[in-house]
Amino acid sequence: MRKATISISALVAAATLVLTGCGSDAGTGNTTSAAANSPAAGATTASETATGETSTGAESSASSAGSETSASSAGSESSGAGVTGKVGVILPDTTSSTRYTLYDAPLLTAAFKDAGVEADVQNAGGSTAKYTTIAQSMIGAGVKVLIMDSIDPTSGAAVEAMAKKAGIQVIDYDRVNLGGSADYYVSFDNELVGKLQGQTLVTCLADAKITDPQIIEMDGGTDVDNNAVLFKSGAQSVLKPLQDQGKLKIVSDSVVKGWNVNEAAPTFTQALTANGNKVDGVLAANDDIANAVIGVLKAKGLAGKVQVTGQDSGVVGLQNILNGNQCMTVFKNVKLEAEAASKLAIALIKGEDPAAAGIKVASFDDPKGKRTMKAVLLTPQVITIKNVQDVVTAGALTAAQICKGIEAKCTAAGVK
Ligand code: BGC
């Protein structure tokens, strides 16, 4: 399936800045070289000042699987003014990535609060049964729009069918339910995420002067999540041609099924052992898988010698980068994703055509459902030790959050 880059009025500026600020091909999709680093991209979202909500919300919701965070609708002068109608948001789990409690829950809550629209943001804690129960109760409570980040597309599509029957509009958030019935999709350019991982891994290996590198791939939940499929295909589009030219070798390709991070360390250990404990680079799909890989590498005295990728720019991933154990992560500014989803939801509640409301959507093909969805796909950014500060500048995390316990590393890397 293909995707296109789109924007929502306020997002246009940020997205444009991503491209201009990069000074490289990162983010354009037009990526042929291995130079995917974008150290200058701090300009990206300099205007996004971040909210105390990010950190506070993250802490307060850290243990909130299945719990409720409500943003009330008092007094607003923003785009949701005058909107009556509640929005339900369901996130998938709290363990496959720290993003859901660190970023998504607080930022979605804040986006609706700022717009003056009532939102019920919940997390299914990895249980499809719980997901369905939450959805049923939101539908019963009369939500006008349901924003769904599904556990898998089958259970997701079933919930969508229930919502549709009740006349509720659905936005697929971050993960698309192929074969489902939602008309809208808000996410990042996920194939580009994978490309950036592949390209930066190649750059890191070259910078470390490793020739003929042997690479282990640690994919995410390709069995449950189309994003994981796109991450993999984006990375393969970079690595496979290099393998064909004899420049590197992918020694194994493992899947962390269901994004179950508990499986990541044993899966990686097996791949590493099968290759006689030899590995130069690990294409890890996200920071949580990377962290499990780094744990195994540490136990074998290999951490820091092996180039490891990641994704999500959570605290642990960034600390692994600053400690020299991970060579990159992908920063997907969830604030922009949450704002895009909230603006779209508000337009739908108002019965406005998103385009008329200044939301630019592009087409996204769902080959399984043989249909075309309307999508907003944002641009991801590479983070290496050279530009960790960009995450702070964008307001996603504070230096204090990132640097706790590793202050000297932060000083050395210019993170403040
Ligand atoms: C998200 C990633 C996340 C992964 C595991 C994907 O769908 O896009 O950000 O790391 O799921 O939760």
C-alpha cells in the first residue's frame, strides 16, 4: 500500500520545517543514500512548546492500563468551540512501547482539552476483550467519534463494525485496520520510518568502520500490525540492495510476534547464538525491542560494539543512545499526531468536510478491504547522539527526564 504526505493547517508549518530543517533527504521519501541523519532538524518543531502535560501526564498515567483519563470541555476558544459531542480514544497496550503512556495518552488528552472537547482516553492493556468492552461502553456513552489504535486488525475491524452500526465515525490512529471500515487514518509515514532505520544503521556501521557487517533483523509485530510490515519493508528497501551488492549480510530475520517485548530477548539470543555470537548491526523495530537486545548484548560484553536501531524516542531509547549502546531512534512527534487526530475528530463531529476545515488528507489504499481511506501521514525524524536535543526542543521530553542519572553523558552530547 502506498501513502502520501499530507498536513493539517497548523501541521503544515511543522512538517515543512522538518523538511527544510533536515538539510538532508530524511523525510522526503526520496532516500537513496545512507546519510539519513538530520542533525539540523532542531528547527522542526521549535514552535511547539511543550506542555507540562507531557511529563505530568506520562507519570500519572504510567500505571493506567485500562484506566480513564477525561479531558473536560470547559471554555475554549479553539477549533472545538461550540462542539457538543464526546470523543472516545482507545490505545492498545502499555508494554510494547512506552509511547502510549509517555506520549499518546497525555498528548491526546491535552489536544482535546485545549480544543474544549470532552474526550475519554483509555488503554486496553493488551487485551482484545478489554478493548471491545471499552469500545462498547464508549459507544453506550454516546461518543460521536471513536479514535482507535488497535491491538490487531481483526479485533479492530470488529469494533469498527459495532461503531458503524451505532452511527459513530471512526479514525484509525497510528495503526490502520486493513479490511476495516474506518474512513480516516492518522499516522506517520511508516515505510519512511523503516527506511530511516535502515539508512541510519548503514551510516552507523560505516562510522564505526565496520566492513562486511553482519546484521540481525528484529522486526516488530508483523503478524498483527501493518505498521510493523511497513517498517520492515522500508528497511529492506535499503538493506536488500546492499546485500545484493555484497556490502552487508542479513544473517537472520526474526519477528517479535504480537509486539510482545518479553519475547524480544529470547528471540534475539537464539538468532545471535545461531550465528556464533557474531553480529555487527541489529535492525530493531522500536526502542523497547532495542532495549531487550541491548540487555542480551551487555550480558555477552558486546554492548556498544554493535550498532542497534530503534524507534519512538522514549526515555530509555534516548538513554541507550547517550550511553553509546544504541545508534539511533526515530522521533515521531506524537504531539502532531494527537493534534491531527483531534482536529479531524472535531471536524467530523461538526459534520464538516475535513478539507473544508483546512485538513489536507491524501489517499491510503487498503488492499485487504479493497477501498481507499483518507489519511494524514506525518513525517518522522532520525535522532542520533548528535541531535537528541531536538526531542527536547520539540517539547516532547525535558532534558531532566532524559538525563536523569546520566547527566555527564547529556552534558557531553549538549542536551540541556
Ligand atoms: C507504532 C510504534 C510502536 C509499535 C509498538 C507501532 O504500531 O507505530 O510507534 O513502537 O507499534 O507498540
